[in-house]
Amino acid sequence: MMKIRVIVAGASGRMGQEVVKMLVKEENMELVGAISRSQAGKDAGEVVGIGYLGIPFVSSTLEALSKTKANVLVDFTTPEVVKENMELAMQTGVRPVVGTSGLSQKDVASLAKTSKKTGTGAIIAPNFAIGAVLMMVFAQKAAKYLPHVEIIESHHDRKLDAPSGTSLKTAEMINENRAEMRQGHPEEKELIDGARGAYFNGFRIHSVRLPGLVAHQEVLFGGNGQLLTVRHDSFNRESFMPGVKLAVEKVMNLDRLVYGLENILDL
Ligand code: NAP
């Protein structure tokens, strides 16, 4: 069996470390490179706490791509570098699997063009937790019958972007199924800026940031005399790994960019 050769960008970060541990356990995958500027030169296995692996961290994506014959680049970095990492990978025929949030719709469209031009498959998933993807799909279905909706997403206080990539993706999916209207009182006034949350095409997204949280989201649907709540909680970062594993496998058979894990699941 040919193993899928994988580089991890952001490998010393919270998500990247989980991906390194997952790749080492999977029989059909092999960690061949790990990128971290702060840990450059140190052994990836020792830094993530699973013992020596013989894979030293390198500080640049170009270096990792040129030193390894990788098939896939898994990226959990920051909004500033993820686009360039994806472009570099696709230009060298390496398939990106990306969890980093903060890519705009314009970025995704431009990356889809590169994917098509180079014939290199790619997957971007705002949320790799399969339960969270189901939460988004259920919310999309509910919006058709209960169009009054608000999203409350809650994350740890080290998160850089708000609202979360998952809440934006949920909002886009709801939007496809929801009759267009502006919710709430037409004359409502915010006494403190931001009190009603971020406005998305007629409804609101609220972002909570607190230590102790991981990744949580509730989608509330109100109707006369009823409330439907669709909720998902990721209690730890392992919850994302079955989705990352699936994406690494599926991207090997893609020649285009897929946005959203729901598009590679059999739903
Ligand atoms: P994190 O712990 O801060 O890790 C990010 C890593 O990226 C850092 O370890 C850092 O390593 C590297 N990095 C930062 N700036 C960089 C730069 N300019 N160039 C190259 N590397 C850089 O963050 P995290 O919690 O793992 O989250 C990473 C991303 O994944 C975030 O965007 C988060 O929202 C997203 N996320 C997605 C999912 C999902 O299911 N899709 C789930 C959780 C999180 P060095 O400084 O050592 O280079």
C-alpha cells in the first residue's frame, strides 16, 4: 500500500500538533514534513510529546515542499499565510487540506482557479468536526420553515477571527434556504455598538470568546410559540481528526477545490 505523504503547516500549533499525532497513528499516511518557525530545527515528535520521529521542523513552506515528495499539505496556520501556502502547494502539485479560517469568498474563488489550472485537488473545511457539519446541514434544512434565526458561536479566547469560519459557513448555507428578510424590530437601536451582533443578510451572528471553551455553536430558530435549537460542541481538538483524515484521503482523488466537509460526506 502506497502511503499518503503529508506535510503539516502550523505543526507546532494547537491543531497542528493533533494532526501530527493522528498522522503517526494512521497506517495509510506518513508525516514527511512539519513547518513551524518558532520550533525550527527541533524534532516534531518530541515537540508534540510522542517521542523522536526524525522529522525536524522547518521554518518555511517552500523548504518543506522542496525537501519532501509530499502528496498533501495540511494547513492549520493563520489567515495571513494560508492563501500563499495553498498557492505554493498547488503550483508544485501538492494537494492542500485546509482548516485555517479567515479566507474570504474572493480568496476561495481565486484558489479554486489555481486548483483548476494546475489540476490539483484541494479541500477547505471551516469545520472538520463531522458533528458540526451535520449541525450546519440541519440548520440549513430548518431555515426553510423557520426563517427567524440567530447564530451564537463560542470559542476559546486565543481565537483571532470573529465571527468564526463555521458560523459564516452556516450563515451562507442558511441563506441559500431562507426567504430574504430583515429580522427584528425595524426601529431597533443599539445602545452599545455591536449589542445585536454581526449583521448577515437579515440575521445576526454573535461571537463569545472565553478561556476554557474549545469550539461551540448554537443556531436558534424562533417561531410563534416555539424555539428550535441546533447545537454542536467540540470538547477537544481530537474531535476534528476523523474529518481531517477523511479529507486527506478524499483529496487524493480530486482535481478541483472543494469547500466544506459536507461536500465530501455521503449525506
Ligand atoms: P495556533 O495554536 O495559534 O497555531 C497556529 C500555528 O501557525 C502556530 O503554531 C504558528 O507556528 C503558525 N503560524 C502563525 N503565524 C504564522 C506565519 N505568519 N507563517 C507561518 N506560520 C505561522 O492556532 P490553532 O488553534 O491551531 O488554529 C489554527 C487555525 O485553524 C485557526 O485559523 C483556527 O481558526 C483554525 N481551526 C480550524 C478548525 C477546523 O475544523 N477547520 C478547528 C480548529 C481551529 P510558528 O509561529 O511556530 O510558525
